[in-house]
Amino acid sequence: MGRKIGFLIYVLVMMATLQSCVEELDFDQFDELQIEPEIEGSILYVEAPEDIINRAIASNFYTQDFNFDGFSDAFFADRVIDGVVTYLIENTTSKDLNISVDFVDEAGNVLDVEFFNIPPAPPMQQVLREIPYGGTGRSLDILINTSAIRVSAENNGDTTSVSDIPDAKVTIKSSGKFRLSVK
């Protein structure tokens, strides 16, 4: 009989221990959950060698519209919270350059313009600029309504000089880093 009572006490203690370790489930935690991953990607890459710039008849040696629907995609447009578009322009040419990057909507209207005046090399000229969108930055509607990116480059210098830097060229790069709300 003593063994039965001991066994019964042991079972009761074990059940009390298990009961004290179990927490009541809170199914409302999902409502409090915030999932905001950051995505980053390249947007634009353009380069023009100095000899092409020297061959151009007009001072505006480059204009190109690039179809870009990445911002208007429903997954991005419905979830974007804020972000930064980063431009990096490198000039190893002997040319003083004006470069503009325009965000354009489907109707051809310019939504946003970023203008750069790049001095000639040497030394190599590099411009880094970050443009915030959303929050305290520019409107997210600019990005969401963008369907093309227009790049224009103008030579303010001559068409005969040649840089001492080998493989002289101007390079325009841009990338974006954005925070999205998944939930």
C-alpha cells in the first residue's frame, strides 16, 4: 500500500510540475508582429568611353530611356515603407559633364530629377549621392508611378582633349535599398 501512495504522490507532483510549465497560448501575437525586411538591388548602370564623347556632334552625347517597372510592381508598391536610391558617378575623362537622371511615368511626365555636374579628371572625379524616399524624404508616389528612367549626359568641355587616365570613361551607377512591410 505504501508503494501505491508513493506512486500516487509522484504522479500528482509530476502533473503539477507539467501544469506549471505550460503557458496559455496567445493567438493575438500575430497582430503585434511586424515583418519589415530590407531589399537591395541595382537600378541602373551606364558607361560612356571618352572617345565616344569626343565623337559626338552635339554637346548632349547621350540620352536614353530605360523601361523600369520594378517600383510599380504590386508586391513592391503595396508594401514599400521607405528607402534610399544611391547614385555613384565616376568620371575619368577630361570632360566637364552634366548628367541628369529622370524618373518618368507611363505618360512620359517627369516625376523626379536628379542633376549632377561632374568636373573633369585628373584626379578621378567621384560623386556619391543618396536620395531618401518615404518618411521625411521624397514622396513614395514618385517611385510607385515610375515606369521609365531617362539618363541624359552633356559634355560642357571640348571634343578634342584626352585624359591621361587609361580607359577614360564616365560611369553612372544607381542602386536602391528599401524597407517593405510583409504583413
